[in-house]
Amino acid sequence: MKYSLVATACLLPALALADDIEFSGEFDQFELRSQGLALWDAELFIGNAADQALVIKSTAEIPNRYLGAHEAQVLGQMAANDTWTLRAGVRSDHYPDPKRHWGVLSALAESDAGTAYEITGFVSPDNQGLLLGIEHFWEVAPQWKLIPKAELLFHTEDDIETATGEGLSYAEVGLRLRYVASPWFKPYVGINWITSHGNTRDFLEQEGARKQNFTYRAGFTWAF
């Protein structure tokens, strides 16, 4: 984790020396899902989002109007080349208890064909995680995009308190049909399916929780 902190700290002086510090951000997902679930996935960029920036990332799930989970990340970001972007920093799982804190190393890429890739590693004293993601932006008609996305989440250790098992913990597949109303506002509808695996599935079964979940979704992407 200390290396991620150092990488983030090293970026701050570079931002401070910049003539004009830029601010931008995006709610990639701000949505309601069936079964009474709401969620958001947002990023704030301090600096040039295409080059060097400090990134503040927030994701949350709110089932039945009560906060179910919240995760925050503070990351230094730097473009490695025209395709790949590197990030390093820290992640804190604020809710639910018990809290967990991680160092983060991430590589993001986007191809000319409209496919985005994510490889993110999480490191803590007691566990390590790996997130693999792929998303494709397919223009099916003017102003309309079909966006399939898949993610796999792995861990090296069991964490009974958070019902997370070693090996493949979760697999998630989603699909959104998004309308580009403007460069800043893009409403969408879609579906999402998440399923647990291995020990994670066993832990959830012992708690009487859902082992998999299929939901309909409606929301919007908002850039600012």
C-alpha cells in the first residue's frame, strides 16, 4: 500500500505547479434497478483527465433507500501512451462494517474500435484482489450506443466478515442501451446479472443472502 501512497503523493506537486488546474468529472452510472436498488459510479478529475490527474472515485449501492455499500478511492493517474493509462492510490471500503483499506494499482486502456479494458489490483495486509473488466461501445444508430460490459473479481484469501471467498468471488455482466442526448447527458436502460462463486457463494448461502441477482436498470451518464 505504501507504494500507492507514494505514487499519489508524487503527483500532487506536479498538479500544484500547473498554470491552470482543471476540474472535470463523470457519473458513468447513476441508476435505479429493480428490487429497490439504486447505485452510482462516479469519478472527479483534478488535472488533465487525458494526461495527469488526481482522481477521486466513489461507488455506492443503496438497497431499499438505505446505504448498503460505499467505496472511495484516491488515485494518481498518468497516461502511459495513447492507449494505456496507469493509476495508483488507495481504496477505502467505508460501509458496511468491517471497513477494509487497500492499495490500488490499475491499468486502463481504450482501443480505437471502442473497447475499454481494466486491470486493477488491490493489496492489503490480509488479502489481495484482482479486477478484470471489459466494456464495448457499439454505435447501433446515430446517437444510440449499445454497451455490454463484463467483470471478474478474484481474491487470494477468504474474508468471512465480508462474505468474500478466495479464487473467483464474483462475475458480473451488464448491458445498457444509451441515448446521447448531449455530450454531458446520456440516459440509458438495460439489464444486469451478478453471480457469486466458490467460497463467496457458500458464505452468502450461510447468511441467507442472494447468491446471484438479475435486475433491470434505468439511469443516466452525466459528465461535468
